[in-house]
Amino acid sequence: MENLQTQGIALPRLGLGTFRLLGDACRAAVESAIALGYRHLDTAEMYGNEEPIGAAIAASRIARKDLHVTTKVWNENLAPDAIRRAFDASLKKLRLDQVDLYLVHWPSKNMNLPAMFETLMKLKQEGRTRAIGVANFNIALLKTVVEEIKAPIACNQVEYHAMLNQTKLRQYLSAKSIPLVAYCPLAQGRVASDETLTAIGRKHDASAAQVALKWLLDQDGVAAIPKASRAESQKANLDALQLRLDDDDRKAIAALPKDKRCVNPAFGPAWD
């Protein structure tokens, strides 16, 4: 598995997303993914599944240094004391002494960015998280965090797939050497029925989802965290790494409409 090097950590390019995986089903999915070779697990306080993920990690007996774990603080807990409480709770549920990456899950209208990042940087200095980052931040917010506060951001996790244009955001992140971690990389299943992606898949003896995933992972500085609960889907996503798309494939994917945003809550930022 290829890694992205960022802020002192190695981030596996393909990870397991776990949103909406709960309880025993979540634990089973994570155990299956680890057995198949996944070494990048993504969770969040808000997902309500850190405990089963912690149980799966403990059962796996994988050396801690070989596993990358990301979790996130919810946007209602962005005051310094609240970040600390949320972080402590996440660590306890995950049964870990340290996470690899701790993200601000969503920006909030009334957040105090300097105070937030002072707290996050202290958690990093204390060795409790190896790196810090953000999710769902637009370019304007990133500029404040990166250029004014000068926070050592290891990634921005955002929705990105073959049906959503993220060119401007990608260009900004690339210029700052910050990886983009793509969630909903399969557009919540919508790519599976796309005729263009299906035709490209037929050419390569692959599925439309595998084509869409490889298109993302072929881009510099991009990682992806598709959610997959079944071992078959997890393996199919891993197998996508072996695909070789050609220039004609990429041109056809570039020509797809790119205006499909699957996740756009009312509290989200104004997207560029």
C-alpha cells in the first residue's frame, strides 16, 4: 500500500471509512478489513462507533505502529475544554494511548480558530495525537488556518469523487503540500450505475466503482476512505489499486458532470 507522507506521518492511500457502521457489524467490518490488509481506519466521535473499532483493533493483534487511526471532534465541541474532553473520550473508546490523526470534523460558525488550533497543537506536542488536521474546510478557512495561524495541517478530508469538481480546493492544498482525503469517493454508490464508468470498467474487466476509486488514487496527494461493510466490497476496493487507467479513460471521466454533492448540511461552509 502506497503512503502519503504528511507532517511526520505516513497516511495509507486507501483506508476504510466507517460512517453508519455500528456495533457488532462495525467490529466485524473492521476485523475483516484489517485481515485483508487495510491499515488506515477512519472514524469520528459523531459516528458512535469508536468502541467497536477499538475492540476490533485490540482483537487484531496488529502492531500499533503498523496501523493508522484517524478520529474527529464534532463541531459542537470546538471550545478548548470541550476538545480535550472529546479527545479523552475518543481515546478511551478506541482503547489507544495515541491516535495518528485528529481532525476538526466540520467548521462551526462561532469557532475560535486560534484557540482551537492551540489546543490541537498541544495534544500533538503531548504525543497524544501524532498529527492534526481538518475536514470539510473550504479555501477561505484553510487560508486562515494555514497562512495566518500556521497550524501544521496534515490533511483536509472532504467529499470528492468523479461526480464532484474539487479542482480549486485541490490546487490550493497541493500548493501547500497538504493531502486531500476523499470521503464518499464512490458518491454514496452513485458511480456504480454511471454508464461512462461502467464502460471503462468493462474495458479493464473491473467495476465502475473500481474505476472511480482508481481515478481518485491516481491523483497526486489524494487518499480515499470508501466505506465498505462486506469483505467482498473491501477486497474489490483493494483490487482497484491494480487497475491501470489510460489517457482516454481519464478524458472520459473528466468530461462527466461534476456537480453532484452528496453531503451538504445546513451548518456546512460556503463551498467555492
